[in-house]
Amino acid sequence: MDLVISILDVAISATFAILVLQQWVVRRKPQQLLWGLAFLVWAVAVSAELAATLEGRWAPLTYRFYYAFGALMVAPWLGAGSIFLTASRRKAVAFFILVATLSLVGAILVFSYAIDPSLLTRTDLLGFVEVKVFPFIPVRILIVIGNILGTLAFVGSALISVWNFRKRITPRDRMLGVLLIGIGGLVAAASHSIGALGGPGLFRISELAAIGLIFGGYALSVSAVPQAAKGAEPVKG
């Protein structure tokens, strides 16, 4: 089951990344580029997770890729894209520079820090790696900061967008889509805590649920844009 979930997660995140980046090629919106990159690093992270599942254990290289691209980059890059929708361009660019700096410094530390392979074989009763392989300072603190900032920006921007939609006539599909995106962001942020309740299997399910909610919400909101552009017709229920 873990293998099936990981394969689905890779397929959905990679498809999502391709679709969003294709839209960026046409429309050149900064949020589309940043979201596309966020789902691209998500796909890399879950691919490392899939490789570990196939091998039956974490290797230093797959663990580094999962930690650098998944734990470190996904939430901050999603948040950086969302900020361009709700904040001024100056503030959005400043946030992007902060995220890019955190990602670069964090990735260098993750890939340069020496890992004892035997630590990766020590798991707790739930099946997670038992020890903290990387030190809190300077490695894990960057991940904590990045995830807090990214989650606040991503979920906060979705909620602000939903609130703003109340002030004007907006297709309900678009409102629902943005709300699903926000819920997906919350599920993604809570995935490690959810996994602590039931182990890696539940963690992978929460990852899949998060990407599914965000993907579905994005598809709904994008499909509603042409309808919104036709004019100020109220949406009939």
C-alpha cells in the first residue's frame, strides 16, 4: 500500500508541476512559476521517498534529497507563489528572496553534512527514523523557519482570497477551489503530526491527500476563470 501511495503522489505532483509550468510559459505570471517549481521539488521529494520504499530502507542520498526538497523547500515555495496574489510586488519579491536564500543555504547544509548510514536504520515503533540525523542548528532551524513562513503565506493567501471574493460576484467553483487549496496547505503542514499518530503509512496518505486537495482546488479555480471573465453574472445554484 505504501508503494501505491508513493507512486500516486509522484504522478500527481509531477503532473501538477508540468501543467502549472505550461501555464507560466503562456501567461508569465510569477506565482505560476513559483508554484510550478514548488510541485517540481515535491515530485523530487516523493520520488526519493518512493526509492526508499522500493529499497526497503533510507540511504544517505535518498534521505538528503527527501529532506532538502521535501522538508525544506515545498512549503516556502508554495507560500512565495501565493504572496504574489495578495501582497504588493515589492513585498512579494522580498519574500521570494528570503525563501530562495533559505532554500540555497539549507540545501548546501543538507548535502554537505556528514551522515552516519547506521542512523538511518534505527527506527521507532511507528517506523520513522528514530534519531535527528541533522542538527537543529544550523540545519533543522532553517526548515522550521521556512515551513512556518511558507504555510502562513500559502494558507493565509488562500483565506484572504476567499474573503475578498465575498466582496464581488465570483463563481462558486472558484471560491471552493481556493478554499480547497487552503485546506490542502493545512493538511500538508500537519502531515508530520498526522504521521506521528500512525506512522509512515498515515504520513504518506496525508501527503497524498494534501496534493490531491491542492490539485483539485487549483483545477476548480482555473476552470472558473473564463466564466468570471465573461462579466458580472451571478452564479446560479
